Amino acid sequence: MAGLLTAAIVLIGATAESSRAEGHVADRAAQTINGADTAHLRLIRPGEKLLEEGPASGALPGSMRAELDIGPLYTGSFTIYTRDGRISGYGRATPHGAGRYQSFAGWLTVTGGNGRYARVHGHDKLYGVFDRRTYAVSVETTGTLSY
């Protein structure tokens, strides 16, 4: 850029205007992630809200960390860490059945991220199984995210 300082102001202005126009075109071309992800979480810290983490595979491979409130309704927040950035959000699910293994189904909302996913957003379905003895959680998500 230092070598361009001697260029005419008109040329610099034209280049800047062209870059801004290209940036707006790129902004409008949102990308999507379609597919399913699976995470196998284990208890890291017990408490009023369980802190869980573990590997994630599928459309967004990496790892996941979640803070879960296990009550009559399962609620929580999550962050997925990928090599291209992180994605965060929250969700809610209704538990079904009784005994050691309790299935659940619900939804999640993606509220933001960073890196490649700085503008990510979406609303997906989730389902899985909660182990009431070990507090382990297996969760699957399906849907489409835009970024």
C-alpha cells in the first residue's frame, strides 16, 4: 500500500469505491451450512447448571461446550469450536420417559459467532439422550445455518 501513496488521488478514490462495491456484493451472498451434527458431552462441573464438553462431528466438526439446566424442561447455552471459528447459542428441549436414560427433543437458536462464522444465525432442531447416572449427554442437531 505504501508504494501506492504516490498514485493520483482519483485512482485511490476509484479503487476504494470499487472495493466497497465488491464488499457489498460479498455481504449479500450468504453461505449456508446444511446437515446434522452429533456431540458426545461429558460432565466437567456439576452444579445448578451442568458444565459439559466433548467432541462434535458432522457438518461442523470440532468440540462443544454447554451449560445445561436439567429440570422439567431442559435449557442451556452452547458454544461449538471449529477450526474456522466458534458458534454460540441457546436451546430448549422436552425430556421424555424415566429411568437412567432420558430422551429429549427440542430446538436451538444460533445467536452469533466469530471467525468465518461472525454473522452466523439460525434455528435448528435437536434431540438426544441424557444419562441421569453419569450426566453424559449425546445430542444431535439438524437444520440450516446462514453465515
